[in-house]
Amino acid sequence: MTFSRGLGLAVLRVTLGVIFLMHGYLTLVHIGPANAAGYTTRMGYPGSLGPALAWYLIVAHSVGGVLLIVGLFTRWAAAAQLPIMASAFFLHHLRQGFFLTGVVVDPAKGVAIAAGYEYTLLVLAATLTLVLAGGGALALDRRGG
């Protein structure tokens, strides 16, 4: 692997790690596991799976995000994100159209959400890239050789 390719994968790995870590934090602290469980039900999953799926998201994003940042178990940490990102893409954002737009859900509080699948598709493709290519340069996975 050339140095520039390895460095490019490292930039991708760390960036995705930060994104996943922050989404894990958002879900745990601000959204809450109960609300996240309800969200999975609205996406079409059975209600009985909601709490388990919410905690899967929190743990996979949080622990997986940290592992991606340092480059340890990179392919496994990225693979753990794939079901989450595929669900977000196929079950939620795909029907909203391609372009990312802001949708105001509570004008009084100034709360808006993102609709459209371009961002989700990009994160899904980037995550799959790490599963296939590994973590690149400066990853703890590579320290042994």
C-alpha cells in the first residue's frame, strides 16, 4: 500500500470514527435509549426489538467510533456500523429523495432534522470502504507489521 493511500484511509477512518462516536453520544445522552427504540419501530422493526436495537446503535457507534479513531479492529468496528447505516439508508432516508434538506419539526424550539439520503449513502459507502480496505496508515492494527 502506498503511503498516500494509507494516509487517505487513515483520514477516512478517523473522520468516520468521530462521526460514529458523536452519534453514539447523541443517542445516549440527548435522544435517549427509549426514544431511539421508538424510532426503530417507526422504521419498521418489531417493537420488541426496539430496546436491543437502540443499545446496539449506542454501543456500536460509541465503542466502534473509538476503535476506528485509534485504528484497532478497524474492519470489525466498521462492519458493526453497516447494519445501522443500511437501515438508515433503506428504511428511512431512501424515500426522502437524494438531496439533503432541512425539515423543521418544531418551529417554536427551532428543531430541524435532515431529510434525503446523500449523507447516509456517503457514510455507508465510506464505512464499507474501511471494511474492505482496512484502516490505512497510523492504525494500531498496522503496528505489528
